[in-house]
Amino acid sequence: MSDALSPDAVHLGLDLGTQSVRAVAVDGTGKLLAAASRPLTGHRDGVRHEQDPEQWWSAAGAACREALSGIDGGRVRGVAVDATSGTVLLADPSGTPLTPALMYDDGRAAGHADRVNTVGAEVWERLGYRTMQPSWALPKLLWLLRHTDVPPGARLLHQADLITWRLAGRQTPGDASHALKTGYDLLADRWPAEELAALGVPDGLLPEVVRPGTVIGTVCARAAAVTGIPVGTPVVAGMTDGCAAQIGAGALGPGAWNSVLGTTLVLKGAGPRPVHDPAGVVYCHRGPGGSWLPGGASSSGAGVLSRRFPGADLDALTEAAAATGSTAVVYPLVGERGERFPFRAPDAHPFVLGEPSGAAEEFHACLLGVACVERLCLDHLDHIGAPVDGPLSLTGGGARNRYWSQLRADLLGRRVTLPEQAESAVGMAVLAATASGVTLERAAAAMVRDGVELRPESARTARLTPVYLGFADELVRRGWLEPEVAAHAHRRADQ
């Protein structure tokens, strides 16, 4: 491994989100040279959430072309792709989609989850997450197999797999991060063949899997024409979007955490060993080196704002909300029902504590609700023994709202940082830099730029803490949150 990156080298990160594809070009010092995005559309129908996989490729091509339009192709050293966790589809032997993509929060496979958890109980227990949730990829794969005429040679693709296949012009190995929710055994570094056979998963359907950071191919001529990425550029195995944002924030040391506030809230941390969660809502990714990355993905998040305030001027609403001083709380589920983290409750649905008056107070109640969920995530993590007292960074689109970030720091009662360019696409640019022969830690040290630090206002923390504890108690009263977690939250608040 080399010890340093060339400052002039360019590393490309590609992020497949829920609402857009974003491409960034970053040099070896972490300077963002260019960025471009293209929108994505999906279809929701009750618990179902689908997207057209072909749209990912057309959007990725356009975003990459724009991001690289003013950059000398000879400087480009690698590309890596992240995507939403648990999003899958079936494709034919040539990589052409046979089905729509079942998105990360699609809940149609609830009827298959019990069977998955019965057959794979020993494996899931050993891996630390105990049970799979209905929105995870393996239950959805069983649903697809039951409802699709599957031809010989068909392939299961994670969202990122389709893009890397198109980039390389052939099927590429999947990465262990995206494969986690399909049941990949991170401890044994293999698919659990006996359990998958018992579930009826055909041989050859699942991709070969490698560790994130592995070079899995090079950009082919056809992909170069579509994307503008030079022929021969190394394609590096990526990670899921939450892990990508964690890399972009530099949250790689033991006890460090990154809170990604996008459509939903994702918390990712780092530690020397896997974290075992009796509730089964925290799971661990394997880092590119020997580290483990515990975390969880909520069904709550900033998506509640577009759901409740479609087309609104969010900056104006933020300014009005900040002036209210309201302590009403909205439980900020993005969909109609179902929570995944910091507790599992398929029947959970939005509610309001207090009586917000007018749009500004309702908006503030949503901001405060997300902050309450975030604190509860950290309390749950502490409850199961995960290290949570290291540095905390805030990233994602929600972190660009400075008032909201300060509100989160105040409710958490702890310092937070807002990295200068931390986002999932930047994290993938950092990971892509490892194709030049440096470790991920070295790449992050060279490319992740420190940003703003926010300190909590003690008086506001004291005023908001009872609001948070009341929110936790209400979740217990509704039968969604385990009383032991709420009791732990109260003990931590008293310390």
C-alpha cells in the first residue's frame, strides 16, 4: 500500500439515492471539483415502493458526464458506487432487468420474513442482528421468486450491482455491504448455502461477493460513451449509502458515529467487533479493513417534510418555526406505518404530542420529532453496549438546515460536527481512491475536510430533555418501544 495520494488525481463517487443519482469528482486533497445530479422517480402503493432500474443507469450516465465534462480524463483514477440498502431486482443473464426494483423500504414481503427467520435463525443470531425485517432483501427475494417467471441464468442484483455491471460491461462481484440484507455471512465470508437452499433460492442466482474497496473491473468502452468515465478506469466495490456517508464524514475510529439525515435517518458507527442486538434492529457491516460498522436505518426522517409540506418554502418555514419556541412533537414516519430503528414496530404510525398551531409550529414539531428519534437511536445503541461517546458528525440533506442541526445538538446535549463535504457520493470518492494503493484510513485522512462544530446550549437542552423523555414514554405506552430502552434513556438523562 502507498502512503500518499496524488493531489492531482481525481476520484469519482456515485450515489444512488431515493430521489436522485449524484456524481462527484474529488481530488486527492478532498477538494470537490465538480458535482452533478439527476432526479429519480418511484411508485408507492401502500407498503409497496418500486423504481425502474433502467432509470438509474440513464441518470447515472447523465450525472457522470456533467461532473466530468471539464476534467482531464487522464486524471481519473477510480469510481465507486453506493446505493440504498436492501434494494433488489431480478435480471436476465445479460443484466437486463426482469422486474422493477423493490426499494429499501418496500414492505410487501412481510409474509416471507417469518420463514426466513426460522430457517436462518442460527446464522442471523451469530451475525448479531437475530432476525431479518420484512423490508430486507432476502424476504423480498423470496417474494420475487414466487411472483416472477424466472428464466435459467437469472441473477439477483442489488441496486449498485446493476450499475457496476453496466460500467464494466460484464457481471461484477457484489460487495459485502449491499449483500448483508440478502443474508451474506460476514463472519464466514460466504453465502449461507444450506439455509438459502432450504428457502428455495436457486444455485447461481446470487452474485459472487467481495469486500468493499476491492477492484472488481474496469470501465468498458460502451460505458465510457454513456458516462464520460475514461475506458480502463478501475471500478471499486462500494458500500451502502449509510456506510458511504460515514466514510465521507471520516467517522472510522472506534466510537465515532455519523448520523445521516436524508429521506430517512441512518446512524453508522465504528468499533473493533460486531455488536449484538437482542431487539434485532442494529446490524453490523464489515469495513474494508478489519473494523466493524454497527448501525441502523430508521423509517423516520426528513421525508416527513415533503410528505406534510409538499411544495413549501422550507427555508421560510424554518425561519418561522425557529421563532415559535414550540415543544410539540410529531413522530416523523416517512410512510404510513412501520418502524425499523431504533425499535421494530410494523404497526407504528405517525402521531402528534402537543397541539401545534399553524404550519410553523407543525413544521417545528417535525424537526423536533426527528431529533427525538435520533437521540433514542443513540440511547438504544448505548443500551446494547455499542460505543457511542466518540465524535458525532451530522450529514445528509437535513444537515444543511443549520437551525435543525443546532436543534439536534441541543436535544442530544452533545457537540456535533458538520463536515465540509460529507455525503455518500464523497464517501465513495474516498473509497475509490483506494484503487491508487492507499488504505481507506489514509484516503480519508487526506480527503475528508473538517467543517463546522456546533455546541449544545445547556438551557435549551434542559428544556428539551423532558420533551424527549415524554416522547419515549409515549412510544412505550403505545406498545412499540421496549420499556427497558425507555428506562435506559431516563437513566442516561439523569447522568
